[in-house]
Amino acid sequence: MAAGRNKWIQKWGISGTVLWVLAMIFLSMDHFGAAYLEIGVLGGMTEEGLDIYSPYMQTDLVLRIFGAIAFPLMAFLLVEGFRKTEDFKDYVLKLLTVAVVAEIPFDLAFYRTPIYLWHQNVFFTFLLGAFVLAGLKRYGKNMAMKIVVLLLGCGAAFLLRGDHGVQGMIVIAAMYLLWEKPLLQFVFCAVVLVQNPLGVLGILAFLPIRLYDGSNYAKLQNVFYIFYPTHILLLYLIRIAVFKS
């Protein structure tokens, strides 16, 4: 079975660069729908009554549904980065830096205020996820301690209210723990992802994930870290320029 998969990857395999690009594309779709259409276009129509079958609403729904593919890709790349990093402190510092830099643009884009304490950007979830992965690695085959680490991570995600929250933490942990069991990894993550009606198509992320050949992971990593806060800020500025809100 492994030999067959290796031949498949040799023929159809894609690099980490492709995964980063796909993550940026689908994330942009999701955020365009949430920050521009929902708050700008649809938010401006609320007082007059909003037709759920309007082209704007349908477009937003399509963007958000397909945009759900971004999170499993990003979660996979987080785990891959953790597995490949030789300096955990540096890896965590990068995640923390992006989380902090992106938070004000995130709050402005999605909540129309520079400080919104009830929902944080996804890099805070990734930051917690990195510490959970470190705990899972440290305790090796000690299943009891792994469960404790995961529960603590889920509790922290719930309190912090990071994007994707507890669901995201479970997906990140499952990807790491089931790394050598791709079919079981897919099934478990799929069950978690479909709990969110808008996240159903997230399971499609596992097609490029399974085609990943292990190369060029770091090539666009820093580009993505810059892209994340930048594209959110641009969406906010464009919405402000068009809708003044």
C-alpha cells in the first residue's frame, strides 16, 4: 500500500509551496466573504431586509463554504512546521508575532473595532496548537498525559476564543497524532470538520494534503506570515473606502 502511494506521489505529488498558495487562495475567499460582503455589502442592506436568495448572499455562501478548505491546509502546515523545525522557540516566536500584528486588523475587519476581546485571529489558535504539539511529543506513549495536554489545550482555546477554537485544536492534534495513519487522520478530521455546516468542504483539503511530497515546506512560510495580516488589513481598507464602515 505504501509503495502504491509513493508511486502516486511521484506522479502527481505537489510541494509545500503549492499548499501555501492554496491556503492563501482559500483563506482570501473566506475572508472576502466575511469581511467585505457580509459586513460591507450585506451589512448595509440589513435595514431594508435581506433576501437570503440574493446574488450577494449566494456569493458569500459559496465563498465561505469553499473558504473552509483553508483551515485544514493551514493546520497541516502548522504540524509539518512543528515536525521540521529545529528551533521550537523561534517557531513559537514567529507565530506569536503574526498573532499580535494581525489582531488589530482582524478586529477592524471582522468586528469594526480595533479591540475586540471575544474572538481572536487564527494565529492565536496556532500558537496554542504549537504548545499542545510540544506536549504531545514530550509525553510520547503516555496516553494519559497526552489526553491531559489536549484537554488543557482545548480549555485554553475555549477561553482565548481564537478562530476555529476547540474544533481547530482537535484537528491540529489529530493531524499530529495520526500523521503515519493518513486514512484514519482523514476520517477523524472529517468527522470533526463536518460539525460546522460551513466547514463541510474543509475535507477537500485532504486531497492536496495527501499529494504533498514533503518538499519546499519553508519556501513560502514567511510569505504566508506576512500575507495573513496584510490581506486582512487590505480588505478592511477597501471596505472602508467603499462603504465607509
